[in-house]
Amino acid sequence: MKTYLDCIPCFVRQALEASKMATGNKIKQEKTLKAVLSELENTSLKNKIPPQIARKVHRIVREVTKNNDPYKKVKDKYNRKALKMYPSLKRKVAKSKDRLLTATRLAIAGNIIDFGPGSKFDLKKTIEDVLAQDFAINHFNQFRKALNSSKKILYLGDNAGEIVFDRILLEELKDKEITFVVKGGPIINDATVDDARFVGIDKIAKIEVVSNGDPDTGPARRSKEFINKLQDADLVISKGQGNYEALSEVDADIFFLLKVKCPLIARDIGAKVGNIIIK
Amino acid sequence: MKTYLDCIPCFVRQALEASKMATGNKIKQEKTLKAVLSELENTSLKNKIPPQIARKVHRIVREVTKNNDPYKKVKDKYNRKALKMYPSLKRKVAKSKDRLLTATRLAIAGNIIDFGPGSKFDLKKTIEDVLAQDFAINHFNQFRKALNSSKKILYLGDNAGEIVFDRILLEELKDKEITFVVKGGPIINDATVDDARFVGIDKIAKIEVVSNGDPDTGPARRSKEFINKLQDADLVISKGQGNYEALSEVDADIFFLLKVKCPLIARDIGAKVGNIIIK
């Protein structure tokens, strides 16, 4: 997805929120915000996807505040919070008429744990809503069919905490050869290898890393190397907005599972903010 | 009220919205937004009130887009819309048990017509809500008393459209010597002399202009000249957030009537977003 002018105020808001996560020092917060304003002023939006710019913004936040992982606390908090919910989520799956559908819905519900679009969300309410809600774009039948005929699955995770909900879905995909992809370095509250291990995903899937573009944290999502991996899999499951922004135009068998939180993604995908999607 | 770091993302959003109001040309919109990013990067927030920075931001929008009044259309639209509602608003006052209270509530309800905090609001729903809603800060009894013992009233208007609701309140203030203050030049959808005349306020009050700081559009709200006027009045009625931001620390007998639309003003005044205030 291309970067719109409307992304700019959103990046500025993200920079402020991230700088507050990174430091309580207001002078550093202001310095960070001004460095981001300067970066955005001098960045051409042309031919750039939003995650490319987000990567620069959050790198500035880390550099100016000298905090290498501003969202560490909230990542830990939501990993623990979601793990506490894990037994009751498993019961929901066990009691349901259609285990795969319920597990898929839960994986999408977990996508609300996203500190990119803002820091306010109600996890428990979202779970109940998403279990009952109609899909705005519903390719679930194709998804089930594709799963049945697939062996090699690439699963692109999104946020810390959310990955516990992904684990619920992963555990329904028995006898598959699954690779779970996380970020190679900290950006917003995106899950990293540590998060994936903490919630036990390494017990059910191979873990691989991808980056938003920093070369030392894995191949970029749009690199030839990574796109080869996407195309090499029988099926790709892509969670969340960031992966959609990065891969919506890539030619591979990708199912996008997400909760729409941004009006521009809503427009691009053909849905509304608040909708749930399996496309 | 001082300018917070949190005002910055809001100014950037305002600049984008204003640039879209000003022109359909996306290249000009981007040029405008980048000029505003540069301005904000190089502006110290220290000892500045938000309207001072807003003035610069919107001046850049006018200059870069070469549109001297980006909100002209919505100002006209809401003046007309509110004038159409005028007869039914008058009936609400006539039917009410307490005419002054109802007229005051309506004047506050009209304050929702504000394109600063965002361009989405529901005017009709707001009117019904505000007529039924409790005040979060309620100095109405003091307001009534102060009105009874006042002759010279200075009424600081806020937005186009809203001023029709102000007219409803002004018409209840019989036998007073009222000066209605509007902006000397276009900024967001703030009412100007043309708007005040269009909705017939010149028939019930003397009209004076004030500016956000541009010297050719009247004295600034915080100039010695204008503060003298505030102090010279028996009573000042101040509508909306901008006037509160500019005058909250000024020593004069000011009643602030507003609907809270910004979380920072909410915190400063001691209320919540959505609350109505007479302080």
C-alpha cells in the first residue's frame, strides 16, 4: 500500500507516543518529536510504503531517547496478560462448533493489541465482539480449503501479546510444517524472537525473523529473499495492518487476517475501521 | 493555557485538513504540510499559547495554497444551516421553564461547530444532548447573578454557524450594552465580521474585531489594548476552546462557556472531553 499524506499526522502522533514510552524526560521527548518532524519534512512519500517511513520514525525515537526498546514494558505486559487468558481461549475453541473458525476469529481478535494506531483498546470486549462479528471480507471457506491442501505454511506474526492468540490458531494447524515470522528488532510493540519464545511458539513452529528494513535485523519484508520465501510456501498467513501495508501488492498466496484500525487501510482494502477481515 | 507537546500532532492534523479545504491539488497539499512541519520543527513552545502557533500554521496554509479563506464554504454552510434552525431554537427557549438557562445551553451546544479539533460532529444530536446534559463545571447561578448586575457586556464569539446560537443567548440579554467580538481575518472556521452581519448580530450588538495576532486584523487577544477592554467590561462571556486557551490566565471577570473537545483543555480546566462547562 502506498503512503498517503494522511499518514503524516499519524506518524507524528506515533512519534510522540513512542517518545513518551521511551522516556519521561520532556526535553528529550521534544527533541525526538522535532527530529521526526525534520525527517518527515525531508522524506518523499513517493514509491514508499508506510512501514518504510515508520521504521525511520521509530529509529529516530530509539536514537534520540537512547532507549533501544521503548515498548518493552507494554510488550511484556500484554504477553503476560494474553498468556493468562490462554486457558479460557482454549476452552472457547474446545466448546465451539467449528474449532478452526473460532481459532481464526481469536487470532484476529488478538490483533487489537496494536500500539501503532493508538494506545487505547479494550481487549476483553474485542474478543467477545470478534467472536460474534461478521467478517467484512470473508474468504474463510477458501482459507480452510487452502489449509487442507497445504503442508508448508509461513505465518507472519504481528504484535506481542497478540502472538498468544496466534498460538491458539497455530495449535489447530496439526501436521503442518509452520514457520512463524517475527521482527528482528524492536519496533512499536511488534513481536520479536524473545516474545515468540516467551509465549511458547518455538514449541509448535520454527521461528524466523524479518525486518522493516534494518539490514542487521533480517531481510526486509519486500526483499527478493523474503518474497522468495513467501512464494515458496504453500500458504502464507499474514497478521495485521503492517504486514498488509507491506505485502498487499506482492504476488503470493497470502491470506490477510486483521482487524482494521486505520481509515486509509480501510479504504484500500474496501472495508471500515472496526471491521474484521480474512482476505 | 500553555502549549503542550501533544498539541504538535494536532497542529499537523489541522494543517492537513486545512490544506485539503484550501485546495484539491495534492502537490500543494504536500507542500503545505511540509512547510508546516518545518515551522513546527523550528518553533519553541515555551511561553506560547496554542492559538499563537495555530495562527502561524494556518497562515502557512493560506500562503502556500494561495487560498485566503480555506474554510469559507463550511463557514457559509453552517451559518445557513444554523439560521434555518433559528426558529426552532427560539421555540425551545420560549417553551422552556428557564429561558436564560436554555439559551445558555444552546449557545454552548453551538460550540460543537468547530473545525479545529476535527471535522466530524453531529449538530442536531449535540443540541439535544447539551439541553439534557449536566454541566461538568457549573457556575450558572453566578453567571445569572453577574448578568443581573452588569450593564456593559463583552461577548467573545467563536465559530461561524455557532454565532446563530450566540444570537439566541444575546437576545435574552435585554437592556444590556453588548459588544460582540469576532476575528479580524479568516482562521479555521472562526466567525468574522461578515459572518456576524450575515446572521444578524449587528442588529442586537455592536461588533468589534480581535485577532490571533496578525496586526492588521485587530488587536491580539492578549494585547494590553484588548485586556483593557476585557477589564473595562462589567462581564465577559467567552465562547469556545480558543478563547479559553488565550484567556484562561487573564485577570478579568470572564465566564467561559464551552464544549470540551480536546483532552489537554479537559485536563487544564478539570473536566473530560464531551463535557459542557460554564466557568
